[in-house]
Amino acid sequence: MRLTTVRSEAVEFAGLAHREGSLTLGQLNIVRWLMRTPDHFHATLPVDVPVPRGVHVPDVTAAVAVLVARHEGLRTSYSGREDPRQTVAASGVVPVVVCSLGEGTWGEPDQPAVASALLRWLRDTPDGTRPAARLVVAVAPEQDDLVVACAAEFSHMAVDRAAIEVLKHEFRELTATPSLREVGPPRRQPLDQAEIEATPLERRRARAALAHLGSLSRRTPRSLYLLPGATATGESAAVEMSSPAAGRALRRIAARTRASRSSIVLAAISAVLAHRTGYRELILPLLSGNRFDRALTGYVGTLAQGCLAAVDVADHDFDTLVRHTWTAVLEASRHGRYDAAARAASDDRTAHDRGLVFDYDPLFNSTVPESWFGPNTPFARRAPAPATSGETTIRWRSTPRNGTPLRFGLTSVEPDLVLDVWTADTGLVPREEVESLLAAVQRLLLAAARADLTPARQREAIALPPIARPDTWHFVDNCWVDLTEVQALLDDALAPSTSRVLPAEHGIPLVAHLTATPEIRTPEEAHLRCLAALPRYPAALAPRHYVLHGSALTDPPLTSGTGR
């Protein structure tokens, strides 16, 4: 397959409203992590945009013209660093690049491969200005420029994944049905959302969300998934599992439990993680489905923010666990809109007090176009029984480096379950470990499709042993900690001081004894140095108490304290 760029169609818009104002909380959230990592691989969101049969380039440009007029975010630019603003253009041009596929007959069976080629084209020809949207189509020249596939790239400032699904749905309608090509009644736009978020009621809700997140952060493990003996390699990778059998299993479980399939998948993941790690309660970071307001159903803007769900796995039957998980997700999403800078400051205080850095893993992100908040339709009460896992395909790919040790991504539940897992470091979470987690999730779903499962039956289906931890590992502040690594942390952070860590002393866990130096004369100075070195020691926490001695650890203590 060869793509040849032949022209660029200029989709002009004029006479629309020029507006300017502040950013929404969702946009400020994106600004915050773009300031830290400007070249983040999610700064823009590439997406395959399916096109109906019989669509030609004029249909695409007509649809784009309506979408740009309908959704202000597609013609918005952003400026300012200290006080960022957004400006909606009243006129301008959105280019649609047209690529030729060359000779031959092209049709619907070719669409997936052509769409993949267009996504590669977008990746290989970046636009440094990061426009709100850009589109590229592939046409069959011998078939009157029939559009075979279309791909788009959107600024994450303009849209999130839920907004992309809105745009894909409307694009299909507009390209297929000329009579629908009208802007329609006014909709809520990002500037409207920013004004609403500035009202006293919404400010109170944002503060309540911060309080909720703060309470969960105080019991969140530093890293949920730690394997003894693991050593960082710096290689990141992702594996995708596509399972028709698990897709059928989800339909049967959803029919029985009346829960969303996203929640069912998360419940299965939670059961596997709890069994493997030994945690009875999981504090899981999610990307929030925070579109509760009816006016936000078709909203095109970036709303999603990170939130925390407390999933109580305990000794529940599987169906009960599904309902608990659904409730936990709803509660998390209800607290999913907040001031990102205020949350970061709160997390910094909590991390300082607890003596850790938050890895916030395993992250779970569902991008399937179904709601967390209501039953899926139609429920297939007589869905075909799930087949064996022999239909399953596993595909590895390299991924950009990211800071989350383990990340689950749910991209499809219909007709197949498509679930991927990223490991930020294959040394810390090896490839075989990742594949074993996916296989356990699939086994659990297939077993749960036949009947509700007791905790014992769940363990049988998971068929993985709990993580074996040597005697040097201790459970401190809801975190598994390797005492050997804590000692290595002290040797690194406090040198040239001599130091020794005790698992507990006088009922206090992780007590560090150290000799005073000109650089370290107080527990506070020792604690700050330990915090600075912590990122290099994933299985460590900073000591809970510091005891400073003279020139030798056998000398009487000079001073002691928490260092907080």
C-alpha cells in the first residue's frame, strides 16, 4: 500500500462567533502536564474516523464545515502560561489532506489497513503548531475519489476520548446524510463550561472532590504492583489482548448483573490484582467519566481527569464484586472534576508526610463508547456461550516511556474484548508477568459467564499464585516495603553519614539511626534527602522516624524526630 499526498482541501468558515475566556478545569489539567512534558505522546490524540460507504471528498469537507461551526473547540487556540486563555476564531480554514491509494479497486475490506496507514502518516508528518484538529483521507482515484478511510488528530486541549466518540458519531451522520448538514441548536461549549465551573456551586463541588481525593491518597500504596527482585531496565512495552470469547462472556455477565461491561472488566482486573498482591482493598487510579450533567452528553471538549476508586475486593462473590466496583467507579467519577494544581499541592503534602512518591498504579482507562453509569443495551440474556480462549490473539508493541508502572487500557467490549496492559519498565513488570495477568482476567471472565463465582472459585479461575515476598519485606502504611531497599536508599541519600534502618522500634515502623554530618543535622534535613532519592528505589519508603547520633551509631542520640 502506498499513500501519495495529492492535495489539501481548505474547509473555510466565516461569520461565526469570536469568543475569548478562561480555561475549564479539564483544560487546566492538560495544561499542567503539558508544562511538565511538552512532547507528551498524548498531547495530541490520533484516531481512525470510520466513513460510511459511498462517501467522497466533498462529503467529508461538508461534514467538517458543519462540525467546526457546531463545536467551538475545533476552532480554538490557547495562549498564556501564568493565566492561560482560550480564543475561539470567527473565521479561518481547516485543511483536509487528500492522499491517493494508487491503482486498483479499493473497498470496505481495505478500510482497517488504510486507516492504519493514515494514522502512521499523521504520526510521521507532525504539525508543530498543534491545531485543534487536522484530517487526512485516502481516496481511490480510479473510483471517482471514493474515500476509503479517514483519520484525524485532535489536540488534547480540545477533546478527550469521550468527545472524540461524539465527533465520530456526528461525522458518520453528516457524511452519509446531506439533509443533516446543519449546525442545529446551541450547545454547551468549553467557554460556557468554564463560566459554569466558576459559579459558587461548582466551586464547592470541586473542593469536595479535592477532599475526597485527599482522603484516598492518605491510604493509597506507593505502588500496588511490586515484584521482589525486579530490576529496572528502562524498556517500556504494551501488550494487547483481543478475545472474542471474553466479549461473549461480558455480554452474559452484563445480562445477569445489569452492570456496565467496563465495570465488569475492572472487577475482574481487581480480583486478579487483589489475589496476586494480597490487598483486600484496591485504591485504583482511573480517568474519570465525569459527564454526569445531561448537557454534557454531547459536549466536545476535554473533561476527563484522573480520580481514585476504592474497590473493596474482600471475600465477595463475583457478581457482588461487580456491583461494588460499579458503585466505586460512580463515586470516583462524581469526584472527578477539580483544580489540578490544588490536587498536586495536596498530593505533595501527603507524599511528604507519608514519606513516599505516588506511582498511582495500576491505572485503568476505559475508552469504550459505552457509559459507566447505566446498563448496556441490548442485554443478550441468551448470548452464545463463551468459547475457549483459543481464539485469543496477543500482540506486543513498543510504547513511549511513561511514569505509570502498570496501566490497563480497555478499548473495546463489542464484539470482542480488547484490553491492553502497558508496563513502564519490563524489568520491574516483565512481559511474561503482563501476559499472565491478561490470561488470568480472561479465565475469570469465561468462568463468571457460566455462573456467579464464590471467592474460592475465583481463585481457581485466576490460577496464579500470590506474589512470594522474602522476610525482608514488611507491610508499612498500606505499602509493601523491602527493608534491603530502604537501607540502600539511606546509604545513597545520607552519605557520608553512617546509617542503619530497623523494621520497628518502640512500636514505630522503619526507624533510621544515622550519624550527624555538617549537611544533616536534623531529622528534617535527613527526610528531605531521602525524599529526593526515593524515585530511584520503588520498593522503599522514607523512614517514619530518624535518630541522629554523634560520630558513631553507638553514641548517645543527639536528636530525633519524624522529619515531617
